[in-house]
Amino acid sequence: GALSDVRTFANSNTLRIVGLAVLGGFLYTWNGQTLKERSIEDGTSATEATVFTRGGAPAGTWDTDYWAGMVAAENSLFFFTAVEGKTTVYEYSWQTGASPIWVMQDGFTGKGLVYSNGAVLVVGEYQGKSQLWGLSTISRQPIDVGFIRPAEDLDLRVIGTGFGSEIIMSSRTTPQVFIYDMKRDAISQLDEFSHTSGE
């Protein structure tokens, strides 16, 4: 079935699959080094093809020593790799292939990526503080959205789209959830969840 096909595809890479996206009838995987594609329509007979490889495999463990992820936009994929304070965002489309589009400031380690309303947003850490950056897919100009509670050790990593122009981030060290509203250009705490052992 489809699930076993995805597992077979994912297991054919030597690094852990950290990004999975569908674009134009193809399934793409990203492991921080290699972008691969496989036709969805061909089912189990489909063969995978490598469409991009960045230089050097990231060393260590994902989510500890390096970070990577991928999202699909309307006509392209955006994906990133971050190692030791160096973060690069790439774009892949059928027209132009894959290439780096954004080498972020030294010292910033990206830990999550999302696409929303014509912008790529990357949340990560700079000098021990959680920070959010944006990049317009039209002008290709980076925007420093800002630090998020710089006095707190939030370690924001989870990022996804919310309602309308909102993106959602949650902390790995505290029970806090934050939103960034692109329309209002505002960051706020959405919620603080509680968890009791055994629930």
C-alpha cells in the first residue's frame, strides 16, 4: 500500500528523512543533504531520483547537532539545513532546479520552516535567544521579524500555519505556544498548556 511505499522510499536514504512534501504529482523527501523525488501516480513501480545534493552530509543527530526541514509552496519547494550556527535555505522548482536562495546570518541556527502568504519563515536560535526571520518569495529580501521573549530560554522549534496569516510556534523547554500574525506583524503568546504524567 501507499504507507509501505513511503517507508521503502524513506528507508532508501542513509540519513533520517526530516522533510516530506508533495508537488505536482511527485513525492519529495529531504534529509538535510539530499532531495529525492518519486512519482505518486506510478505507485510501487516508481523509481526515486536524486534532484539535488548539498555538499557534505550533516554530522551528528538531527534535532541535536543539525536541523533540517521542507515545505511546499504553490510552484516550488523550500528546504533548509542548519549546522553549528550556519543556516542555508534552498528552493527547488521544475523550471530552475534547486539552488540556495538564502544564506542566513552567521550564528543563527534555523530549527523550523514554514511557507505562508508568499513568504518563507524560519524560526531558530541566535546567541541563545529564539528569533524569527522571514523572506519574501517575490522580492527575495530577508526580514528580521524579531526575537521572541529574549529573556526566556524558549528553544522554539515547532512551526506550522494557523488561521489566516498566522504561523504557530511552540517551545521545547516551556509549555508555551506562540503565534506570529503576518498581517498585523505581531508576535503573541497563544496558550500555555499543562501536562500531567500519564495523561
